[in-house]
Amino acid sequence: MAKKAVASLQTGAGRNYTKCIKMVKSEKGGFQYVEEMVHNDKLKEFFAKK
């Protein structure tokens, strides 16, 4: 099943999205990771927002 899910992202509209992982400082003083599927046109906005 994993192959089908990955393959489906490579065809059609799936190519327009990228999985982004950003490290964000938490309120407790540590770091946490934020994962999101972002449209290729909005990658800079995703990494610019805090």
C-alpha cells in the first residue's frame, strides 16, 4: 500500500505539493517539528511564518 500512496503523489496534482518539516521553538524552551503538505507556490510563506 505504501507504494501506491507514494506513486499517487507523483502523478496528476500530487506533484504540486511538497512535504515540509520545520523546527519550531516551543514555549517550554525545547524544539518541536511541524510537518505539513504545502503547495509549491507557498513554500516560502510556510518557512517565513513563525
